[in-house]
Amino acid sequence: MADIEILHAELANSRIQKLEVRVANATTRQIDRETALAWARDGHSLIPIHGHGHDVSRGHALTAIEVGEELFLRTDTRAEASDVVDFPAH
């Protein structure tokens, strides 16, 4: 299982459209919501971060939350029908 750092999130209509991510200081890439859901189901930790180098703050990992018959990605555990990505404060 990998720790996947989330550098930026683009949401529209309460859904993740794109996440800019990085694995183990590799180059960044963009993934879509379906890829993020698949990675979360596979046990990878998708963690919003803020900062660079040795001054990095890590937020709460995205969790796949089931609401009705649909999955949502959230950094809290509320059973609400929307994706939420909260980045740590400066």
C-alpha cells in the first residue's frame, strides 16, 4: 500500500473532477475520481498535504464513504452525498 500525496483537488458539483497527486516524491500526475476511488478501495492512503520539503503538513486521508448505493470520497466520515477534500492549514 502506498501513501499518495494530494497536492491539489478540483471539485465541481460536489464531486472530485481531478486530483493532482504524487507517490514517494515521484513526478506529479492527475487522476480522476474513478481512479481515486479504485486506489482507496485497494487500500492506498490518499492524503492531502500542504507545504514543501521538510515543512509538509499532512491532512486526514480520503475515505470511501457509502451513501445509499454510491461511494463518495471524504476526509471526514460524514455520510453525506458529496466529495470533500480538506487540506491542512498553513
